[in-house]
Amino acid sequence: MPESTSAAPPSVYARSDVHRKRRQRLVRRLVRIGALITAVVVVMAGAAFGYAEYRNHQIGHVKVGNLTAVPPSGVENIVLVGSTSRCALKQQNPAFGLCSQGVTGVNSDVVMILHLDPKRGTASILSIPRDLFVPNARGTAPNKIDAALVEGPERLVNAIQEDFGIPIQHYVELNFDSFQNVVNALGGIKMYFPMPLYDAESSLDIPTAGCRTLNGFQALAVVRARHLQYKPPNVKTSNPRDWPHDPQSDLSRIRRDHEFLRVLATAVSTRGLSNPVTDNDLLGAVAPQLQVDSNFSLGDMLGTVLTFHGVNPNAAPQETLPVIVDVESYVSGGVNYGSVELTSQPQDLQVVDSFLGVDANHDTMTGNELPAAKDVTVSVLNGTGATGQAATTGTALRALGLDVVGAGDSAPTGAVSETTVTYSAGHEAAAERVAHDLNGAVIMGLGTTSNGADVTVVTGTDFAVATPPSSGASPTSGAPAPSTASANSSVLAPPTAPKQPLAPFDPRSCTASGGEGP
């Protein structure tokens, strides 16, 4: 009987060979597809990197010294500057004044500080009025803060940090062109005008009320307008030069600029940051005319935008540093600076503390506790010539526990002068400690002190020293007393409020149907 075998039929071997060949073809196909996908990813990554490098090289980077390091919390303050430099514009426009015709001034008409808190996901803005008189606007002399930029971005950053105790991590400067290009890249910005408006100096001309789509030039005219005229219903003349004037000039412009930013941010979040075409247009519009500090890369900027793009523009606080206005023909160091604005305490310190999220017992620059009064040495110089002012002020400061080490005189500067809390290098926190004990037109400033003190108070025409807490009384002004010192507080007007509602004539947002928005 023949032996049996277990060999499979020929058809089984054939099917196995077919499956094996199919698997081999599938593997080869997957390898090719994988290689193709890898190549595409590499090419896309390279293109993205190249694109980022291209845009990054378009941005102007400038060295800005003395910027404050980003703290572990990640909180950042970015100073946003609107430069008036006509010579920096790639395309000259007679409407702005021509560099070739001598319009060569460099000022910061707009100074805003953007405060970003990544842990809370919040953003807020604090504006500093352009005519605010500060001790460190120039390297060698005081001036209006808008005059600091002529000596470079570092001088402006120094003035903000030294005079207000606001740490600055980054610097961003836009000019007229970059502003216009952003608006044009968005296809225009819609704003509602409750009344006709006119400003001969900014080229603003809105002949009728209603919702209008502004191009870049028209939007720039809105945010630059500080000689605004408006036509209320009771005015019948069609000649805009006969219309009433906005009485607040720069402060009103800040109010309108805040509203414009709110409208602009809403437009960007609606049309940009999710649309690659719009995003590219925005980058292309901003990058060539943007100036930022050398440590602020495009990646940093994009990361910041992506982190905070979900912030509701209508909920982001926008405030203005309180100031004392209507100070005419202000004289300092023998120079007449014309119309200026002065700081006001305790309002300014309170606004800065709130803006930065610290309390009055902590240093705004570092977040550390302020030194105890007994650890701060203070000298006082009489800056007005009023009899006994330095001695009386020293007595009042000593009653608050401060170590008063000397008194003397400083040459009076004019009929109206601010009180300066001057501090030597490394003693900014001590100056804050002293500034919290003063009311009125008071400001800090880095400089030379007398008698080897950490801080020197140079008295002005409008200030008061706080009464010791044990007395249970409020800060006092009026006739000097052993525990209080003051100057005439009625000389100057009360400070402005940090938040001001829009005036009836101010432009605002449009509704979807073209009506007046909120």
C-alpha cells in the first residue's frame, strides 16, 4: 500500500504566494507614501521656517538697554509707541508734513503700556499722556515724556521705569505707515460717527453722521486728532472751522484711541488669526515698518498673539494715568515748556499698583516688600522758597518714621512746580516708600540726592505729607503743623479720572446693521 503524504494541493501554495506578493507591494507602497509624507513635512517645516525668517528680517530690531527681565510668572509689560517721525516713512505724504521740508521731529505722540498675564489670560492697557512733565524725559533735563524718544527708545523706557516704577520687558514702535497698512490689510475699519467731525491738522473730515468704513489714512486721522471740532445738532453752519472745539485735546484723543483699539481688536479677532490669507496680509503690513527691541523675535510675538488672541476686547481694561491739566507756561531750570500736565498722588500710585497687580506695600518694579520707613534715609530741599518749608516737611516725614538726615534749599523753578522724590541708583523702592506718604503733584525721579540720603524730596507748590496713622486723620494740606507739611493745594486743578466715558461726539463701534454700537 503506498504511503500517504500531507502535501497541500497546488492551489493552496498559489494563494499563499499571491498574499505574500500583495503584502510586499503594500509594504513598498507604505514606505513610498511614508517617505513622501516625510518629505512634505520637511519641506513645509522648512518653508515655514524660511517664511518666519523672511518676516523676522523685515522687522526692524533696535537695541534697547535696561529692559527688565521677564519674571517667573511670565507677566510682561510691553510699551507701545506711536512715533511721529516723518523721516522714517518710506513714502512721504504732504498731509503729514515732509521730512524734506524740515518736519523732522521725533516724538512719541502715543505711549501705551500693554500688561499681559499669561496665567490669568488677561490683558490691560495704561496710557501715559504725551504732555506729562517728568524728571527723566531727557538724559540731562526734565521734559514732556513725548520728548524722550528723540534720544532713542532706551531713554523712553528708562523714563517709564524710573519715574513711574513700571517694569518694561519689551518695546514696540509703530509709525504712520505701519498703522495705515494694518487697517488696509483688514479691508478697512468700521466706526460710527454720532456727529460730523473735523480736524485740520490730522486731515480728519467726516461731513455726515453714521457708520463709515475707514481706510488706513482716514483711520490714522481719527487716532491723531487732538484739535477736534464737532457739529452738534444745534449748530447750523456747514463751515467746520466754526464748529465747537473739543476742550481736552490729548486726553480726549487717548479716550478715542482706546475706543479705536477696541474696534480694531474686534476686527482682527474676527478676520485675522484664523484666516491664513488675512494673517499673511497683516504680517506683511506691519513687519516692514515695525521697530521692536532686539530680544523680541517674531516667534515671541506670534506666541504672545496666540496666547492672548482669545481675550475679549470689550472686557480688557483701558485706563489713562491721572494727570493735572491746564498748567500753562510751566518753567523748569529756566526753560519755559509751555502747556504741560503734572502727575497726581495718591491717584497715580493707586492706578499703577492696580495695573500691575501689586499692593501699596510692595515695590512695583520687583514685587518685593517696600523697605520699612526706619530703613529709608531722606533729605529735604525747599524748592519753592517758602519760609521754613524744608524743615517743616522734614519734621512731618520724621513723624512717619522716616530717617530724615538733612534739609536745605533748591533754586525755585517757577510759580508752579511739582514735588520730586529724587532717589539714587538702587533706591527706587525707597522712593516708592516715600512717594506713598505724599499727596498732590508729586513724581519720582532717578538723580542726585543730598546729604548722602537714599531719597531727597524737593518740595513744590502743590503737595501734602500724610498724617501719621496713629492720629486717625487723613492727609492734611493747608497751614503747616508739627506732624504735617503742605503747600497751597488750590493752585492746581483736580486730577483727571483714569477712566472716562466717550463724549457724545466721539466715534465708536458700528452694529452689524450699521447703527451706533456700544
